[in-house]
Amino acid sequence: MGKSKSYQVPEAAPSLVADPVGVCISPNTDIQTLRHHVMDAVYATNDQSALYNCLVFLSNLTNQSETLIKGKLLKRLEELALLKEGWDGENSVSIDSGIQDFLRRVIMLSSDKELVNWVLFPDARGYLYLDYTEGKNLAGITIAPHQIAAFIKRDGHLSKYNYDHLNEQDILNLLEEVHIS
């Protein structure tokens, strides 16, 4: 058996990653563009050093984007992920992992302003429910495996929403609309 060469982790690079095609990823790159570039890099590169630097960059970006408000919601999401069948009686089920992943993405894509006053609750059917209260203004968003149902009551006016698909942008729009004065 031949002697194997150990892999040494390269020194951390500055927080700027560029590929040979000229794509540049910086801290102000939007998340969707970032996702596409990272996936392209993962499939296209055989340069271990460049891939490592890209992963270091993403790790730093993730740490910076997790604020106190996001951190609290993400922690609550992790707590709810631990619920087992029967957590709220005989017929309650654990929270659907697809819904957990979906909401985690939404939280990371949201701004702090959009997440203020939102509280996360489990639903006995395995869904997640976001609840908003600020004075007399109320809102609720139920996230099911293939559906989003929501309401916003602001200044005595009630609006209802129903989407037959899971789309991050739909939730982001609802979160933003709640805070429009």
C-alpha cells in the first residue's frame, strides 16, 4: 500500500472569492446569486484550495447574517424540530422536516425589521405557525407541506392569503407587508 499524502488546509483567504470565469462573490452579493455561483463552483472545480476558500467565505457570511432576532427564531425552530409524535396529545405529529428547512431559508433571507414581533409555534398536524402581534395589529402564517395560509389584520382591515405552493418570496412579501405603515 502506498504512502498517502496528508491534505493541508490552506490559510484563510480574505472574504472575497473569485472563480476563473470572472464571477466575483462579495459580502453584498444577494443570496440567490450566491447560491447559483456556489453550486456552479462545487460542480466545476477540482481546485481544493479555491473550494475551501469559498466554504470559509460562506461560513463567515452565514455567521454575519444570523442576528439576534434571527438567532432566536432559528433556536425556536430547532426546539420544535425535536418534538416527537404525540407531543400534544395522541394525534399530534412531529414537525415536517421539509417545512422546517423551508422556514429556515425564509428566516435567513429575511431582514431583522421583517422578523420583529413574530413568534413561532408548532401545529399538531406537523405544520408551523408564525404569529405576529403589535398593538391592535395581528397576523398569522400557517406553513403546511404544500400550502401557505395567512391573514393580516391592520387598522381594523383584514386581508387573507392562500398559496398552493411553498415559495420563499411569498412569505417574505407577507412579512414585509405586515410592517408597512
